[in-house]
Amino acid sequence: MVVPPTTAQQRAIAYAPMPFAAISFLSSSYVIYHLLFQERHKLKRLYHRFVLAMNFALLPLSFTYGWSTLMVPKGTPNYVGAMGTVNTCTAGGVISLVFGFAVSTYYGSLVLQAFLGMRNNFKEEKYRWIEIPVHIVAYCIPIAYAIIIVATENFNPSASGCWITGAPRGCESDPDVECQRGKDIKNLVQIPGFSQIFLYFIYPPAVILAMWCWIKRKQRMEASSTTHSHGMSILRENARKEMISRVYRQISVYLFAFWSTWVLSLANNIYLFRTGELVYNLTILANCIFALQGFIFMVVYFTLQKMGERPKEEHYLRPNTTSSRASRQELTVSDIRSNTRRKRESSEEVATNDLAESFSFNVFDGVPDPDSPWARFFDQSDHSVDDDPPEGGEQALPN
């Protein structure tokens, strides 16, 4: 038998997610406004189109969390604020299932298009074909599944709103309680949960692992297939290290935000699956975080954009501060050679470090700065360029 929540817990389940859902709704609305009216040119890139589609899906999803127990049929025991009908409960369950699946599909597709972009030198015409299949998966699969759930009357009051369960709640696991609504579809009930676990916890890390392996292989190919001057070799190596560092930082932000919205809900569902009991305080906290998805994804979107931008300040070569004995006594030939070598090495190191930091690169948005060594790192057709300095001079570093 399912132990009902206390009155205080019922109030928290009903009202706690509402302000977070409102923040999420406003955040998603701002991202949509930003892309449609402020930075419409960004929609030429597949990444931003997926972000736009995801935020459109977040709007109705945030609405269901703001709706909360209001959609539960009026008079249902242990639900504070219940004032809906069977139809409103069914509608809320459909919206939660369809748009929840769509959001996770679009968010997972971001890392897929990043990986395909890297493999295709960010030439979007080579991997733009994934756009329509992603939209089809995002909506056709959950809509088909929702039709089955509606036909079997399995959208009913759950722990915090309406979801896939029998009515009254807990009747499936209690032989003494007869289910008034909901036919037995035990195997189908597990599909949405496992699908979202796959989209959140298995699929993105698998794609990221493939991306990491590809970068390492590309590094080895680049190192073995080209011969550079000393200064340009340092430049290439520093730029590659900086690029990989940025990729790791951007992927870490992406995954942390991705998992942070789901980890508590996953823990709660695992406990429910193993024991048949709900931890209501954990449910309340998980619902509040899950309702905040729009805000979290907005922060991630602009954070990744900021992480990939070129710094505003100009980079200059800093002067070498090596002291000289010229002010005190006459320099020997050995002193002159030693000082010249130190100045050249120091200047190369400072120049390459400043230059690597000045290049912009966003692994999700694609297209590294065309002047940077990162562009060459991806462009396999560029290996014919001669990087050695012309006779009698040194190769100039790009400004």
C-alpha cells in the first residue's frame, strides 16, 4: 500500500514547482525572442535551430509544472489544489510525455551535430540531413506512445500531477485495491523512463567518447603528416591544446546541466521501482529542479556562447625583460648569442600563447576562426600549405 504524503508535503508538491516553472517559461521565451528577433542570423546554423526548437518544446512543458495538481480531477484524495477533470489530467499527461521527450531529444542532438560538424570540417551541408530525422524522432515517437496510453486510460494522478499510472494511485501493486482506470500495460510503462535515461545518460556520453577518440586520432595524424618551422610548430601545438581544453570545458558544462535536471528524479524513480515507496521530500526537490529546465538550459546556451567567443582585448607581444650587462660592461660574443636565443624563445612563447587565446571556437556552434590553427586542425585539405618561413626571413604570425 502506498503511504500518502502529509498535508505539508501535499502543499509543497502542489505549489513548490510553480515559481520555478514560471522562471523556466520566461527563460525559454527570452531565448526564443533572442534567436527570432535579436540574433536571427544565427538560425543559419543547425545548432541554433535545434536550440530554438528545444525552447519551443520547453514552453508547454513548463506550463504543466506550473499547472501541477490543478489538472488532477477535483475531489481526488491527497491532492491539494485539485480542481481538474479526467480530461485535463489526460491532457497534462500527454503534454508532459510528448514535450518532455522532445526536449531530451533536442538537447541530445546538440552533441550529435557537434560531433558531425567536427568530422565534416563544420561544413553544414554535409550533415544538415540529420535535422528532419531529429524532428521526427522528437515528436512522432512520443505522440504514438501517448495515443496508446490515452487509449488504455493510463494517464492518471501520480506523485505530482498526472503521469502514466493506474487510478487510484498504487492500485497496480496492491492486490486489495481494484484499478478503476488504467489497463495493464506493465511493459509499455517502462518505455518512456528508459528512453529518457538513454537520451540523458547513455547517448550523450557515447557521442562525446567518439568525439574524444576522433580528436586524439586527428592529433596523431596532424603531428605525423606535416613538418613545420619551430615557431609555427609551437603555435600549432599550443592552439591544439587550447582547442581541446575548450572542448572539454564546453562539454563539461553541457553534461553537468544535462544531468543536473534529471539526477534526483532518476534516484527517486529507482527507489520507487525497488521498494514501491516514494520519498516525498526528494520528489518535491526533484520536481522543483526539473521545472527549472528552461532557466538552466538558457544559462548553458549563453555560457557556451561566451566560452567560445574571441576575447575583446587586443593581444600584443610583451617585451622581453631579460637583463643585460650592456649597461655595466662590454658584452662578449657568447653573451650576445645567448641573449638573442632567449629573446627569440620568449617572444615565440608569448606570441603563441596570446595568439591561441585570441582565437574563438565553440564546439557546438562550429566554424573556428578561419585564420587560426584550429581551422587547419579540422581541414584535411589544407595540408598542402607550406608552413616553413621564406628563405632569409621568419614566418609572420597572423594578427
